[in-house]
Amino acid sequence: MQNKLLSYTVMLGCVGTAVPVLAADAQLTLELPRLNVAEYHRPYVAIWAERAGEPATSLGVWYDQKKANNAGAKWLPDMRQWWRKGGRDLAMPMDGVSGATRAVGEHKINLSKSLAGLPAGKYEVVVEVAREGGGREVQRLAVQLPITASAQVSVQGEHEMGALSLSVKP
């Protein structure tokens, strides 16, 4: 009996060390530019991952959560692509996904945990920015999951967002 217990312990120890640790790092950097407009409102931002033929996975939604009676949610449909891809089915605020709007400047968003839960495949991380009384812009960044090699992909926004980049490391 003691030999069996020892062999099971050794087997479990081997199994525990044979499983690779998937601690990939994924950082999204989003620049919100200062716009020279008469009435500036902080933009609403939606970040999601999508794979062809599958529902989108919301990774982040920034909107005005301080308005009474959740009135800030009224403007969420202005982020049209995110709204159609699944935003309309979410109850806001959503723990771990939604947050307050952000000021002008560069913002770093850690997507490591959010992307780690997705099945393997080719994805696009999509960022949509919309402003009340302003414009709307959508940018897409390709990423392969699981992350097996270091890579960086960048695009330059045209008006509602500045530089946008996704940096991944295994």
C-alpha cells in the first residue's frame, strides 16, 4: 500500500510540472487626443475581442457612470459596432469590464487575463471611441491566441483616438 501511495504521489508531481504555465502578457495602449472643440465631452470607449463567426467578448467599456439613475448608459448605443456585436445584451455596469470615462492622454490596459480565457485562434481586438456631440472611430488590431511569440501591432487613429497599439509576450 505504501508503494502505491508513493507512485501516485510521484505521478501527480510529474503531472503538475508537465503542464506549461501560460502567463502571457497583453498590453493595449490607447491615446485619447485633446480635441479643439467648443464643448468637449470625455469619450465613451468599448474594447472587445472577436473571432470570425463567434460572438464578441467585451474586454472593457468606459462610460459616464456618475449620472443619476445610470443615465450615462443612454449613450452606449452610440458605440454602434460594439452595441451590435453584443453590447446591447450586457447589463451595465458590468463588474470587471465597465469603468468610468478617461481623460485626454495615454492609457495602458492590461488584457492578459481577459484574452487568456479565450479559445485558440485568430482574433481582432477592436476599439471603438464615441463622444457625445462628437465623432466616432473604430480601429482593429490582430492577435493570435494563445500567445506564443512576442509581437506588437499598432495603428494611428484619425480623429477620436490617437496612437493605438497591442503588445504581447509569452
